[in-house]
Amino acid sequence: MKSALVTGTVTGIGKALCEELGKQGCNLTLIDIDGAALLEQRTALQAAHGIDVLVCAADVCSNSAVERAVREHVARFGGLDVAVLNAGVGERGDYLDPAIATEALEKTLDVDLRAVVSGARLLAQLMVQRGNGGRIITLASAAGIFPMTAGPYYAAAKAGVVHFVRSLAPRLAPHGVQLAAVCPQYVDTPLVQKMLQHQPEVAKAMMGPLFGQPLLQPSQVVAVIQQQLAAPLPQRGRRVPFREAYAGAGCVALLLQNGTVVDPFAANPAHGALQQTGARVVTSNSRTSSSSSSSSSSSSSSSSKQQPVSALAAASAASMARFSSRKAMQGFAAQPLPKAYSKLQVVRLSVKFAEAVQRVTVPMPLPAQLPAGTVLVRRLFVGINASDVNYTSGRYHGSAAAAKAALPYDAGFESVGIVVAAAPDAAAGLPVGSAAATMESGFSDYALLQAP
């Protein structure tokens, strides 16, 4: 590696990366909006490592400014081997707050998504045209993989970067150009520290079960970037097979809070690998469900027998166990239980879901009094598809008469959740804190299920 261009360089991950690249003798072009800090950074890097450093004080949202910096880099260093698109901003206000201007919120999209896509296009065109290959690394985020309820603009931007990388990487590979995304969870940067210090409630809502856990260090993210830079360049002239390109695996690195690096789009473990990840498939029987407080809720012919859980639900449970530390899941399971919870029940047959169901509240089973062989699962994710409408219209009951006789019955199918309590004889096979995939009565906050 002879030279690299990096954006967002004066703090956090970008600053740590430039230090590491400088140690390796790599000449640098630095792009950041803070011109004064850039000049100080250039002086420090040159003094410490004896490298040549070109600086460009610019907003990465300016295509013309970025294009000018790229031209100057090529003119100065004779080519461009590596580009790291690191510049980013956080959510600039509450999405639902009417006092926040839309333009302020959309700045997150401008910097975190549009600037990345436009910058990568410029760089890819250059590398393909010159025919020498190259590497483009984008700094996305775990928010591009997992939901972030407190930062929907940020999550949308980072998810866009992830999908952009997965979509374009196979097209660039035959030209010997690597495109990748690094997606860390919460890193000790000025952005995160500011949120923790001045908006602790926002931080708690955003970080969920990761709140209070040690932050990743910028050096850990730099190490993942270095792994990407050390990987062999794609083989020039080799077309990526359709299945491989469609999967989009191999170009996204997810850095978890515990320091583990995984490919979130590699083949997900399902039934056979659940034991390895700590997740379980629960083929529930609704006669065991706590919904039995409604006498007819278990009379449906479609729910009176065990239903095989889908591979997608099983894989989702496995992924949750794979990407979340056991300590975090156990801590989540240890949260106090409410006295009651909500669920949706089908009360009339209709293809119009909103007309067919109603929300009901039922008492929470006492963990110390769970029936033998059962576990209490708190549902976190549910599957929604056309089957739900078929179910509310009574098409899975054999006949209209059987469906009417079953009313009211619990709505929903697939779900993924965490075991929050277990009967003594079920705890060994499905301990508290385990991820579980179920196939019955999914539209319910909690469920009492028979352990496998």
C-alpha cells in the first residue's frame, strides 16, 4: 500500500486509522470539515512517521470538493491504492419532535449515505478506469444490521450503505476492486461520549441491553479495517456467480460489542446449528400457552397440534444468539416482569386484519409457578405475511364452521424471543437467557410454551 485517502480523520476511528497507516509508511490524503484540526493532524503525522500528507478541508457532501481531493491525490502520489470513507454524523434530534426541522434530520442521510454512495462511485470509476485494482472501505455501523429505534435516520443511512456495498461489490470484483463495509457496535468516540454524558436517557434507549457495557476502542475498529486491507484483492476477470452475488456475503464485517467479528450475511445457522449458538427451536403447543385463559383459544384445529417452526424463524433465533453475548441476553431476561401483558386475538372472521382482531390484556404467569416442562418467552420479533390474513379469515381451520367455533383464538405465527423464566425441569434444556423461535400465537408480548 503506497497511498490512501481517508475521510473524517480528525477524531475517533478516522484519527486512529491515520495513525496506523502512517506507521506503515503510507502517504495520506485527509478530508475533514475541520480545517484547523486537519493542519494540526498533518503536522503530527509528518513529524511522527515522515510521510507525505495532503489535506482537504471540505464537506464530504460536496461532490466537487471530494473530486478535487481525489484528483490532487492522484497527481501527488501517482495513483490511489486505498480509500476509507469514514466521515459520519449521528441523529440530529428526535424523529418525532415537530420542533426539529426535516433538513436537520436529513443531514444524517446526506453525510452517512449519499456522500458515501457518491464518493464510492467516483473512486470506483477511477480504479476501474486505471485498471490497477484498489480497495474502498466504508464505515457503516451495526445500526445497518440491527434496528435502532432511537435513531431511524441513522439506521436507514447505515443500512443503505450496507446494502449498497452488498449490491456493488460483485460488480467491482471482476475489475480487481474490493468494496467492503465495516459495521461496529458502540465505539468510544466523541460522538458516543457526548451522547452518554449529555443525553443518558437517549443513550439508554439507543443502546438497549448494551448500555453500560464497555465501549469498543477505535483501535479495535482499525484492526478490522486492517483485516480487510490485508485480504487478497478480488481476482481480476472472475465473474461473481449469481448465488454468491445474491447472498452478498464476504464484504460486510460486523464488529460486536464483545470484540467478535462476524459476517452477518454468511449462511445463517438454523436447526442443526442452534445448539452451537445457544438458541432453540420451540415447536409450541397452544394448549400450553398462557392464552388458555380464553377457553376457546386452543380449540382451533390448526393450533391444537404442534407446528414445525420455519427455517427463517430458526435462523433468526440463531442469529440473535450468535450476535448477542450470553451476558447481555441473560441481563435482558432478568428485567422485572409486568403483572399483565397484551396480545392480539381473532374475534371475528375477516380478511381485513384490523377488523378481525382486538387487543386483550391477560395476567402474567408467575415464574415460580410455571407448569412442569414449560418456559416463559418474551417475544422480540414476529413474522408478518399473508398467512396472518388467511388465519384471521378462518382458512386454516378446515371449514368456516370450525373457524367460528374456535373464536376467539390467538393471532400470529412466527416469532423470536428470549426465555425469561423456566420450570425447574425445563431449565436445563432451555435456560433463562436463551433465544427461542416459535411458530404459534406470535402476536403476543409473552407466551408460555412447552420446552422441547
